Amino acid sequence: MLAIEVELLTGRYAATAYNDRGRAEWPPHPARFFSALVAALHDHDEVDPVERAALLWLERQSAPLLWADPESKVGRRQVQDVYVPVNDVTLGLDTEIRRAENAFQQADGGSRRKIAEMKLAIARSAPNIVEAAPSDKALKTAIALLPERRTRQVRTFPVVIPETPTFAFLWEAADATEHREALQRLCLRVTKLGHSSSLVRCNVVDHDISPTLVPSDEGDTILRVIGAGQLERLDRAFTHHCGVESRVLPARPQRYRSISKVTTPAPQAESVFSADWIVFEHVGGSRLLSSRSIDLAQALRAALLEQHGDKGLSAAFSCDSGSTPAEQAQVAFVPLPFVGHEHADGTIMGCALVLPRQLPRSKCETLLRLVARWEKERSNKRGNLTLAGESLPLFTVRRVDVSAKRSLSPELWCRASTRFITATPIALDRNPGNLRSNQNGTAHKAAVKAQHSISDACLRVAGIRPASVEVSLAPLLPGAQHARDFLPWPGRPARMRIHADIRFEERVRGPLLLGAGRYFGLGLCLPAEDR
């Protein structure tokens, strides 16, 4: 067993939640702590190979257990907007110098010509310290450093104050005998976790610690954890941002549950789609509403087809042929709109490839390789990819492991619930009739047929029929758009599109994608048990 104890020397933990700038992170995320160990690794000019080997071993371990105060024993400081002076505006000039120095450090020591070129690049990148005749731009930059001239930007400093100013990360199945000493040296050099004011003392400990949080697919606490290759990803990311530019911590989400909490029985019914998503965040280009979901989904699929061809994707996009719906499921291209919040406006925040639950591992790996190749060959230096179609304006995305945008979190859509409400309307398999008719009984009969069609769709996707279905042409979630705003596929017969509020007798695990357009963003349902 390996246990690392962290003491908050000031009794407070200052770290901003990755998905809410106004809220402090608690409990501390394992991925953040691993990054602190990596920072300690690079404290010295020469990286200790023994310490590096210890971190390579640690990243291959399973997600750790945690011992930390529960939310009920944690105080949260009220967050206020604070206007602080910006950093020295000339620090941005150091970016090119740092990049040149990084390239110099990575150069082959036996290549004199290459080293000479790197030294020349550093010399050219370095700005002049003193100018005999400074330009207007240089004078303006210098004046901006004076206290009365420095601009101020809004900042927030969320803080939590736990009742017990100590927490721990536990790897119960890990045998750390070989790496214990190296990990202890790294821990002793970790002085902060989160904000620079969050001072800590870390130690590898021997005494028994009872965890309070354990990894569990049924948990309701989501923490960022790491996996194999994390150290390499962090090193590669630093080469790009040089500690100056903004960056996103590479990580994967992991559900945790309280070990003392009585867990809800696992849902018996589950969607044929899994929580394994390849997520792309919208980072530029046009702003699209959810009514353009089909266009965006087709553009994403077309981009992959253009790169690899239909033959290369057909084998990776579907499960092996079978007789059950789960065995016939395919990869879905799903735009993810901002809905369900009082301020939601239906804007598409990104999109995802949603994998079938029974997709064989070999096909999953093939799909990941195809996406990686598409990124490598078509993305720019920042990893941005551009999607476009005949009637679709440019829409720029970037693949992310974890996004600060809640709409892009698979956990939002994959929660188990007894109630689901459509974020995008369901394209019915059969025309139910005129739902707008004023004739006696016509609209009612059409509504009943629509309910039966949705019930059949639930049976195909979740293996269970709902207890009740309410249908509506108008949206039922804040931010969702009217069914009439969703245009039919060009060249195909128009299908009735309808919103629904679906309730089950038992909890069903999402994601729930229903109807004829489920592989292209229609029929996306939001778990809404708490609404």
C-alpha cells in the first residue's frame, strides 16, 4: 500500500474548480496532486532518473482512494470579485525565449551545428534590455509598468476551509517498496497545491488511513485522475505553453462515492450507448444553436470520412452484427447544447462521438487511432479542427479530455435517472398524424401514437418501456428549441419531430438517444430526476 498525506499549513485549500471559476475544488483532485509532483521533479536543473521512474510507475496505478473531510465538514469562503493589477506586460516577450531554450535543451548533444543554431535562435529571440532611442511602443510598455498606469482585471479566489486540515491519497494495491524513497523526496519538495497561497507539507506515511472516498461508477462526485502517459503529456504541454500561455490539465474524469454512504442499487436498465465519449469543444468560428445539430453531426462524420474513407470507418463505427439492439448499435455523432439551466440558450458547446456500450475493444482502439490521425493531419498548432458543410458556417473544435463546460461532461448526460427530458426533439419512426388538428380526437389520437412510438424507441435503446410519456411540440427544457426549428434531412422524407418528458418505473442509465435521428444528435435526453 502507498499512502501520501498532505497537510494544509494555513488550514485552507485554495484551488479553483475546473468547471466553475467561482467555486473552490474539494476534495483535491488526484490529477492536480500528480502535477505538483511533476513540478517538484523539475525543481532541479537535472531531472533525477530515479524520481522520474517513480512517477512513471505511479501514473500506471489505478485511481487512488481519498481520505478527506466530507462537504458537510468543509467551510467555503464567500467568493467576491477582486480587481488586481495585471502581471508585467513585458513578460510575454519571454515566451519565444523559453521556446528557444526548450528546443536547445532537447537538441542532440553530439550535433554541434544544431546547438549553434539553437544558441543563435536564443540570441535573436532575446529583446534588447536598453534602447538608446526607444520607440513609442517601448515607452508605452514601460509606462504601463508604473503603479498608477497598470490596468486591473477581475479575479476570484475561491477557498475551502476543512475541519481537518489534512487529507491523503491511498493506493491500496500498490507495492511502492522500490519507489518509496524517490516518492518521499518528491513529496518533501512539494510546497503548494493549487494557488500559490495554498501551502502544504507532503509525506509518504506508514500508518493506516481509512478512506472516505472510493472510485465507483455509482458515485456522484467526479474527480480528475490520471493514466499511463500522463508525465509525457505534461512534458509535451509545457514545451508548448512554456509556463506562460493558458493551458488545460490533461486528465480523465472518475466517479467517486462516499464509503459511508448507503449506495443506491445499480440500475438494471441501461442505454446501448456508453459513457465512453470522444469530446470536441467549440473554440471558435460560428455560434450554432441546437437546431443545427444534424448539420454539425453530418459535418463531423464527413470530416472523418474525407480523411479515412468509408471503408476505413464502417468497421470502426459499429458493433459486430447481431440480433439485439445493443449488438446493432453504431457510434453516434452528437452535438451537445447548453440546456437545462435557467440561463441556457441552446448554444452548441461542442460535439462528441458516443460509443456503443458493446463496441469491441479492438474497434474502439481503431476508432481512437483514426481520430488521432485526423487530428495530426488536419489540426493547426493549437490542435484546432474546422468543421464545415454546404450550409454550415465554419465551426472550430478541439478535442478535450475534460472541459470546464458542463454541457460537454458525459456525466451530465449519462446519469442514471427515472426521468428524462429531450434536449433535442425525437424524430419519430412513424408519422402519428396531425398533432395540431382542431378536429375532435384527431390531435389526441396523434399524441397517443407518438407516445407509443417513443415507448418503442425506449425499448430498443434501453431495453425497457417507460411508465409514462408526455409529448409536446414546444421545448420542455430551458434553452431547448421548438421542434419546428429542426429542419429535415435534405432529400429525405420529413419525419415528425417532437419533444418528450419520459418517466420510468426504475432508474435507467444514460445516455438516452432516441428515434430515427439518434446517431446524428436528435432525441438527446437530459436526466432530470432532480427537476
